[in-house]
Amino acid sequence: MGAPHVALFPFPDHGHVTPMLQLALHLASRGAYVTFINAELGHQQLPSFTEYLNQTANLKYAHLSVGISALEGPLTLDVVVSDSSGLGNVESSSLPVLHRSLESQSSALEKLLTDLNGAQNWPSFSCLISDAFMPWTASVAQKLQVSWMVFWTPSATRFYLSTKALGHKEMNTELQKLANITIGLSPESTDVFDLSRLRNPHRRQLLMARVEGTKMADVILLNTFDALEEEAVKELAKDFPIRSLGPLCFGTGLKASKANEESLSWLDRQAPHSILYISFGSKAMLQGRPLEQLAFGIESSNMPFLWVLRSGGEGLPEGFVERTEARSKIMKWVPQKQVLEHRAIGAFFTHCGWNSVLEAVVEGVPMICWPTFGDQPTNKLVIEQKWRIGRGIQGGEVDAENIRQVIQDVVGNAEFRQRGSLLSRSAKSALGQGGTSDQNFKFLMQELAVREH
Ligand code: UDP
């Protein structure tokens, strides 16, 4: 049996492309031939991928250069957070347009894979691994008569809850309590199912297609490790062919190499565990009252801070920058993984995107959680209740005093750090020799080899 050739096709969004890139590197280092196919938007967001990937043995980069429909205006994945609930307005993003546009590229993907098969001095593809957000790729794999696997980018807990919520027309309190207990959350936690989202027929349909799609997959790959989400992984394994391969998070810092040096050299000059790092990921955009209250809360905490503000500081309260500049740095983008690794970081103020959460877990950094949309409220509950390495901003109304209080509680909490260190060790051993994720990678390599033509 020769080495297998796998095509990887990520959903074209920063938080989906980067873990899939990590998967590509792992598979290539274990001897598989890997072609990493990036759709147009992913290619635009991370242009330096081409060079980076083509330098790695066994790895090739391919660009699915089909344009995004221009008919519906400029495409933005930004989710604006501007009302006092502190939640993002998901309607402001073009995600549904992107979904439709991608699905219309099915034959283009099939053609690209067929052309690549003939062009390289590599074995033919035997497997397509696609993001679970694109269940339609199953039919492409079927036409090419190759195996189809999916990569589920959010947490295993989220996957479990989605399968449960979609199995019922209306969730009731009893079902919710049961699910909470099963995954190790307090029975009273109410927002785990993200019900408002599921009541919207369009969103329900999208999530349903995603979960239904996974049922066709030969293997479902999860970006987690077994010990991190033990209960959810065990429950899912009863019904789905899942394998946890994570934590797949190393960051890329590809967006701005100058920012890499600047933020890290600033951190080098700070005392250990003294800095509050604030970032809301690649999509959430804080504006108006939420941004103002966050700024006042940070200011009154008196903590020195590194704040990623993609707007560059627009909308901050008057005089905020001048009053805090002796103890702060505001940047548009930083190499987050390296920032979290830095000894100067004391706590992470996060929107709880799954990649950010995993990156903090790997480094054992305590978290202050302000979820804005999607799976983030669930991630917050897991951080607070299950791992107990952070605390969330409570209540519907965002308020500076509340924010100041939570920052101080988290920064001064030695237990959060201790538990964080234990989780960090467990995360690192999962991918180390003989760890659960390492073993799952070995299993995956065998599966791929068996499917080789
Ligand atoms: N990120 C980064 N630099 C920044 C802000 C974010 O490298 O200044 C990375 C972060 O490390 C993470 C990703 O962007 O890997 C964000 O993904 P996440 O799932 O946390 O949130 P999303 O952007 O999907 O909302």
C-alpha cells in the first residue's frame, strides 16, 4: 500500500481555514500527500498560504478561483455588536450568501480535483476531507468515487447539542436539563441550545443540513481532545464515527508580520502575568455602547492591556487612548497564539470563538468571556462550569462596572491558573507520542491507506 493522497477543502473563513491548515500539516508529516484547496474568499484572506504550503514536502496548495456572486453587494463576515445586550447582529454578515455561492461551485470543485489528479506526479485522490459547513461536497466525493470525511470545526459539545436540539421540534426544560447534565453543565443553564437561532427556519435548515451531512461521512474529525470534552465525545461516539485530533491550533500570524514583532517585543518588556489580552476574533466588531462600556471597564480595572481592535480604535471614548497609553497597546491584528504563549499574559478577554478558546486552553490562560454569537455562549458555559478556568460577563446589559468586577475576579484567581495549567498539560499530552489525538491520527492514516485506490 502506497501513501494516500487527500484533498482538504476548508470553509473559507479565517477560523475554519487555520485549523484545517494544521490538519494538513499533520497529515503531510505523517506521510500522506495532501492538496489543500482554498476557495476564493479564504484565498483573499490569507494570500501568503500559497508560498507557505508549497514549501512543505508532500503538500500542495490549490486555489478554487471561482468568484463570489457580486450581485448581492460586498461580502462581509463581520458581525456587528452595537446594542446594549452585547450580542452580535448576525444578519449584518453575508454568511448565507457565502453558503449559496459555495454550493454553486460544486462542479468547479469536481473539475479542479479531476484536473489535479491528472497533473501531478502523485497518486490519485482517495479521500476528500471537507469542512462540515459544506455538506454538499459529499456528492462531489461520490462522483469522483473517493471517500468523504468531514472536519467539524466547533466544539464536540456543540455538535452533541446540535444533534439533540434538531431531533425535537421544540426543546423543553426537561430535555434541556438532561442534555446539560449529560455534558457536565449545570442543569439550569438555559442558552445551550441557542433556541432563538433554531427558531429561524433558514438557520435551522443550515444547521440541519450540516448535522445530517455528517451522517454520510466515513469519519468525522473533531478539533478537540477526548479529555477536554469527555462526556460529549463519549455520547457522540455512540452514534457517529468521530475521532478527536486536536487541539489543532498553532496560529499563523500570517496577516501582518510587522504586527508580529511589534506586539511580541512590547510583551517582552512587561512583567510576568501582568497583561490583559483582549480580542474578539476575526468577525465580531464592537461598536457604540458595548465598545464604550468595555473601554471604561478596562480603564477602571487599572490593568495594563494589549487590545486587538480591528477598527484601529475608532469609536473609543474620548481621551481613552491618551489616558491609558502608558500601560497599553492597541493593534489591528496580532499573532494570537504566540501572544497567548507569552509569559506576560495574565488573562484573556475573549468572545469565546472555539479556536481562541483552544489556544487559551493549550497555554492555560484564564478567560473573561463575552460571547457574541453562534457557538460562543455554549463555549462560555463550558469554560465557566466544566473547566472552571474563567468567568463570563453576566446579564443582558453590558456595563463597565460589571466588566471591571469580572476582570478583577479572574485576574486575581489563583485556582483558575492552577486548573488552566492542568488542562494545558493534558492538551499537550493528547497530541504527544501515544496521546489520544496521536492515536486517532494513526487510526486516520490507516483508514486513508485502506481507501487508497
Ligand atoms: N487571531 C489572530 N490574531 C488576532 C485575532 C485573531 O491570530 O489579532 C486568530 C486567533 O488566534 C484564532 C482566530 O483568529 O485562531 C479566530 O478564530 P475564533 O474561532 O476564535 O473566532 P472567529 O474569528 O471565528 O470568530
